Amino acid sequence: MKLFLLFLSVPFLEAAQLCQPDGSGVRRFNGRPCASTTRYVDGHKGACGCGTGSDTPFDWNLRSYVTAPSERYFDDGGSSLWCGRKCGRCVRLTPTGGFVPGEGNAPSNHNPVTFMVTNVCPINGNQEWCGINGKPGTNQVNSHGYEVHFDLQNQYGQVAAIGWDNPEVTWEEVSCPGDLQSNWQQCECSHGSG
């Protein structure tokens, strides 16, 4: 009888965090750096100035795959909350299949998606996720063990539509696709403002 009950409970197991801490305490998956994710909705132009002077965001900045990464990533180790050094850069996020227990769910697919940095997740007020006191490579992590956090714009449900509910991801900087490169040229920070 015990064997039968054990067999029934197996389908209910969750993957949880698949990225494991390395010798420095930084989470990795198959040798690749990992990040935590959350979703946000906000009607502002963001910390890279992707909107009009009145703080109205460009429509693409609400509809596209854009992100507000943790502050130390946003400014490449600095603490600027405007026109950070990573503004306009793109990152490819690939779900591992894991998630932070109680904060998300396993994604319905593991397809990579490229996001552009157009905003920031400041440490102040976001300590749990974005309270990372150094840029990647300095062995500084958030409360869940990740050296970077990406808050993903979900104004029109674009992140939910791909089956992502705060998945754990691997990340890498990549070239931006043509449409995002073109859109970036509209942003204040693309012209050295700040």
C-alpha cells in the first residue's frame, strides 16, 4: 500500500529552483548564470526615458518584451537610477523549468525570449528581489540566491501569454533584434541624456 501512495504523489512534485549555488553561492544551471524574474505593470516611460517628456511611455515600451533589471545590473555596478549603463541593451532569458517556491510556477515552455532594458528595479523598496549590492561576477546575490533579477513588463499580458509566471531563467547579453534597436533610438537615454 505504501508503494501505491508514493506512486500517486510523484506527479504532484514541483521543480522549484533548478539553479544550484556554485562555490561562491551564485546560482547556475548547466554552468550558465541564473536570474530570478517577476512581472510588473506600470504606465511610466521608465528609467531609460522611453516615452514623452510628460512621462507617458511609448506604446512599444508597454507592449514589447522589455525589462527593469536589478539596480546594480542596470548601471553595471553603479547606483544611477536614470540612464543606467545597460539601458538599451538586450538579454536573452531562457527558463530552466524552475521557479522560486511560493512566488511563481514552472513555465509552460523553455523557449528563450530576448528583452530590452528600458527601466530599473531599484534596491530601495525592492530589497527581496533587487537588493543585490554588486554587479554580476561579484558574488552578490538577492534573498533567493540570484546575482541578477529581471522584472518583466507585462502591461498587455505579453509575458503571461508565453506561459511565464516568474520563472527562474538563465541569462546572457545578446544583440537586440532590429525592431527593438529601432525603438531604442526614440529613448532619451539613447542620445546620451541624463
